[in-house]
Amino acid sequence: MAYILLRPEWQARERDVTDEKLYRSRRAFIKRLGLGSVALVTAPTVLGCAGEPGGSAASTTAGGPLDTIPKKAPRKGYPAPRNANFKVPERPVTDRLASASWNNFYEFKNNSMDLKDVWPVTGAYEPFPMEIEVRGLVEKKFKMDVSDLITSMDLEERLYRFRCVEAWSMTVPWTGFPLRKLIERCKPLSKATHVRFECVNRPDQMPGIRASRSFYKWPYYEGLRMDEAMNDLAFVATGIYGEPLPKQNGSPLRLALPWKYGYKGPKAIVKIEFLDRRPGTFWNDLQPSEYGFLSNVNPNIPHPRWSQASEKFMRTLDDIQRIPTQIFNGYADWVGSLYPDEPTTPQRPMAR
Ligand code: MTE
């Protein structure tokens, strides 16, 4: 078992932790789908596998990762004033090229699980125009044009920590508005306890959907409790680094929930539904033992296949430092009171 020691703990091989028969059948299945990656393979596993941060930065010339801001994205309000309440004093801001070239957006994971291979296949995706549908427990169902929504809001910039469940992290300046403002506009009924988000489903523009249609339950969907959604930290991001979002970062808009693992922040949202029960979520439905509904960043709860006690902070694609992970990703003062049962001492793996 010497090889385990040679691998970082967050990259433990799946066959070290999964029943051998199950491991082999999943491998064969994923291989057929063309989703296979070198190390870890089930589709949900894929969320923990995709390759080490590092390697060379992609070209910044025309057609590079910074050239994917949709031409029709509204520019009004950019760059937005920085809200000084949201800062990250202990570490630098991640280089914008890294955040534009290192992405998880499974709708664009085609034949590669490498996070650097997302932006190059976003060319056919045209996020504008797009409509967002509001439904469920609301005073009145309606649809809104996403450009109208963005231009009608007072945009602000917030510097947030960003922590992926795969144990890489960044510091990102998002532009957008509080999720609470969007929810108020939706006029949910008082009996709504949860809100569900559904993402755009365009197989003709999204090669990852085409490649994995029979395996993943597209479209991507996520959910929050209402008290989480109404918290001051919950943010609708329409931009990043002072400009509208590049396609690979979730254009036209996505959620930024910095106290939760990155997969709780759905990209390219097209439906918002208010419910009186907890909704299912994309990763939890696929692999409930590994990805919980709450999914708060917590160094005390290891993922079943790797530790969450520390993370690889990416200043650039090549400048990566191992740092300790903080409970609620450093936002305990903002959200700690929402989770009286959140473990504060080391636990066995569990999905919450
Ligand atoms: N939203 C959609 N629609 N599809 C996805 O695959 N991936 C999630 C989240 N939102 C995902 C998504 C995951 S796993 C992460 S870590 C973040 O987006 C990545 O955001 P970034 O690429 O902007 O860093």
C-alpha cells in the first residue's frame, strides 16, 4: 500500500476506498461514457478527482480564457463599488487568469475531467438572452429577462473565499447583488421553507451534457433553506474581477455561497422554485454518502476519500500553497448561528 503514502490524502485512489467489484463496474461504465479520468472515476467521484492544480496557464491572446465574456452581457454597473464588509485579510486575491481557466462546470466536461479543459469548449454557449422562471410557493408565478434583472440591481463587489469540495481554493472578487434582494422580488409565500435552483439545459451548446446525458440527471439543480438564502453572505454573482462573468464561471448569473463547498453554487440559473420541503440536489441525489445537502465547509468532516482539514490555495495556476481550512470557510460570525449541530471536533466521514 506504499503508493497511498506517495499520494496527497485528498487524491486517495478510489479503489482504496470502494468495493473492488463496484469500482470495476463504475470504471467500465465511465470509460464507455468517455468521462474517465486517470485516478478516480465514478461520476460523483469525479467531483473529487479532476486533476492537480498546476500546469501551464492557457493563452491570454484572442480566444483565450479571458475572452469568453459574452458580447451581449450588460456592462452597466461595472466595475461595481467594493463592499468593505467582505474582505479576506489573510491571503491574496487569486489571479484572474487562474479563476477563468480552472473550472468545474460539468455541462462542459466533454471528454476530459481536467478543470483546464472547460473554457475552451464554451464557444457555442450563448447565455444572452435568457429568462429566469419563478414558480412554486410565490404570490404569482412569473418570468424575468436576465439582462433586465442585472441592470435593475445595484451591483456591488465582494471579495470572498471560495472552497471546492475537491480541496482547492481561491479568493475571488465577485460582482453582483444579495440573493435576498432577488428573493424579495420573487415574493415567496410565508410557508416556503426552501428554495430550489435549476440551471440551463442546452445540450446543443453544452458538450458535457451531450456526452453524459444517460448518466447525470440534467439539468444541474441545487437548493437552500430559506434562512440560508436570506443570509447576508448569500450572493448572486453576475460578474467577477470587475467585469461580467465569463461563460465558464457561470454566465449569465450564479450563486456565490462562500461558507459552503463550491458545488452548492449553481451556475447559469434559469428556474427558481419555492417549496415547503427540502429539495433534492444534483450531487446529493447521485452520491448521498459523499455530498450532503448542507455541505458547509468544515475541516472536521473528512470527505470519505480525502481529508478536508486543509486546502490547496491557488494564487495562480502554478503558485499553490497548502493552508488550513477554517470552519464555515472563515464565515462562522456570519452563518455559525444557522447551524447549531455543525460538528466542531474531528468526525468520521459523513455527508451533511
Ligand atoms: N453549476 C453548474 N450548473 N454545473 C456545474 O457543474 N459545478 C459546481 C459549481 N456550480 C457546477 C455548478 C462546482 S463543483 C464548483 S467547485 C463551482 O461551480 C466552480 O465554480 P468556478 O468554475 O467558477 O470556480
